[in-house]
Amino acid sequence: MNKVKVSLAWSGGKDSAFALWSLLKDERYEVVSLHTTFGEESRRVGLHGIHESLIQQQAESIGLPLDKLFYPASQTNAAYEKVMSGYLKELKKGGVSHIAFGDIFLEDLKKYREDQLRGMGMECVFPLWGKDTESLLEEFLGHGFKTLVCAADAALFEENQVGKELGLELVQNAKKPIDPCGENGEFHTFCFEGPIFQKPVDFDLGETISTAYKFKTDDGVEHSKKFWFKELKGLD
């Protein structure tokens, strides 16, 4: 049986790591590459804040090629979509027909991805879709994965909780009830050890940075949200 060739959208966090683990065990698929989008100026992963160099270290430990996609800062998705469209065309030429994501239950995001790929004549794979997030986190940790909180909503987490290893206790100690996997954007993670890695990813913890984001809701009202980011430094 010919396996379906897949490229995985790799954020460096727990959901993409566990999605990869699931795909590697699934005989229907062959994961041929990882791909990550970075800010052109920052060379970091969006809301995770993880630098390109650490994402590269992850890929090398996993043993899969990493395709790096850079897009300029923009107030809309247009720049991201332009970069992704060109990349998907190249993947399709290489025989890749499916893109995998670590999404769990956000219907709007799932539809957005499916619509984007459908227009390219490609399909989505969601290895974690619809699973209970508390059970997922327990299973993730039970398989020996280790990940830390690299970014978190300051309305939900204290400054000293950022940079800590993720576990059920950390989730339960948030200021308000949150999704155990942070699926609503409550926090983001960096995965550094587990069965997909040939060896742990080495890094040092740096300072914790506070950043505020401004955004408008559908009613046109401007809001501000503060996030904590833990600086992670790769080791040579």
C-alpha cells in the first residue's frame, strides 16, 4: 500500500509534537517534512515566541527536514496566506497531498485550513481532532513527552509560572479555569523531550518578557491583551 505523503505544520509545541507522534504510528501516512512559519523580522514562531534556531534543533533531533517560511509583519492574514500558497504549490509538485495540524476542537480554524487546502487541491489531516483535552495532556505526559510553557496570557498565569514544565497541576493553578491543552490560546508550549526525539533539545532559560497586543473585536472596539514570554536560548 502506498502511504499518503504528509507535511506537518510544526509550531514546536505539545500539540504538533503529539500530532507527529500519532502520524508516525499510523501506517497510512508518511511524514516527509515539517514546516514552520516565522516572522520575517523576529525570526520567531508567532505567539510562541520561539526562535528559529531552537525549532531547527527540534527538527534535527526528530530527524525530519524542516521547511522555514518567513512572512512580513501585517495586520491581516494576507502575507501569511501568500507565503503558504506558494509553499503548498511546491509541496504538491513534490507529491505531497496532505497537510497535518495539531488542532483539537476549534471549528472555525479547522474550516479555515480545509478551505485553504481545498483551493489547492490538497487535504487536511487532524490526528488529535475531537479528543478530550485533559485526557490528551495525560496521555502526552504518560508517553514521556516534556514541554514547558513558553508564553501565557497574563490574565490567567503569574509571571513565575512561565518557563515551568507543563502538567495538570500547572493548568489547575491558573487564575481562572482554562482548557488543559490551552486550545483557546491561554498558553503556548515548547516541547524538548519525548519519543519523537533522538535526544533532548538543550536550551537555557532566559528572562521573562511582558508584551501587550492590541486587537479589535467584531463590534469595532479595541482591546489589549498582555502576554508573558519566556526567552529560551539554544546551546551550541
